[in-house]
Amino acid sequence: MTSPQPPANLDTPASAETTADPMVSLLFDRREQPVLELANQAGAVAAACHQMAIRFHQGGKLVVFGVGGPSTDAQHVAVEFVHPVIVGKRALPAISLTSDVATVTGVAATSGMAAIFSHQLRYLAAPADIALGISTDGNCASVLSGLLTARELGMLTIALVGGDGGAIAACPAVDHLLIISSADPRIVKELQVTAYHVLWELVHVFFEQPGVLAPGVIA
């Protein structure tokens, strides 16, 4: 009795790997330019982090917000600052405006989605604080409204957006703008995670350099 033979058209592991190689390369190639463009914003990133460090140094806190996927990014950012995963790094005060489901849905039901962050900011934030709004395409009305309110309150405002920056990039209420230049929301989200990890790291770098946050430097 002969053993059954595999189908003639069944790919071997080697042939499957060969077929997949160009596809994998293409996926990485699509990410290369957005990564380079983010790196080219190094000056803007450093400026934002310096101002964030100053606000923290003066007793301010970080307030983060976003809708949809960025809502979980907001929570991610907050916990990175409050409970650093790197041993020895100082904890810094930060809150996410997306964590309280009762408040978010209550405001949305009575005042509309655009008000879910601006309403909270008026009652939870102070002029010394930092507002970080995250949007995948730069056109989130809730994030835009939140940044406008933050500016009214005197907060430092930072926007982390994707695509061409959208309405948020055009908003004069944004002090520091970081754009992930890609039309693919998956790539935008991947690099936004990288961007806010860099923000976290550089803020701590400023804290660790003697004199960087001194009055003369701040001025």
C-alpha cells in the first residue's frame, strides 16, 4: 500500500517564504517615509518636550484626550507618565479625559460629542497644565474643541495628528504640532505611539539636565 501523496500545487515553506518577501518589504517601505518625516520634526518635538517639562516643573499636569483609537492612546500616555515602566524615572501627574465613561457619555448625550473634552477641561484643568490632543486625521471635532478650550484656559497645547493635519493643524490654538504624514490610519497610529513615547523620554531628559529648567533658561 502506497502512502498518499501531497497535492501537486501545495506550496512548500520555502516557496511560501519567497512569495511573501516582496509583500513584507512593501509593508515596511510604506512606513519608511512617514518615519523619516517624523524624525525631521525633531526640533518641534524637542521644543514641545521642553515646554512640557517647564509646566511639570511649575506644578502642572498633563491632560490627554482623543476619540476612537486615540482614546486608548490617551490612557496609554497618562499611565506612562504616572507609572513609568522604566525603573528610576520620576512619576509625573497626568490624566486621560477618556477614562470616565459616565462623564463622556453624559456630556455627549446632553451637549454633543464635540463637547466631551472641552466640558471636562473647564472643571478639571488649570492654566498651568498641558493639553495633548490626539487625532488620526486631524479633523476630530471633539479634540479640536478641547484644544480651543485649553487655549482659553491658558494651558500649553500640543496636537499629535495624522494625514495632512486637517483642521487641527490649521488651528491657531495649537502651540506645538506634530504630524504623522500618512493617509493610512494604521501607520499613523503606529507612529503616534512612537511619538508619544519620545515625548515621554525627552521630558525626562530635560528633568535630568541641571539648569535646563532654571528661570533664565525658561525665559
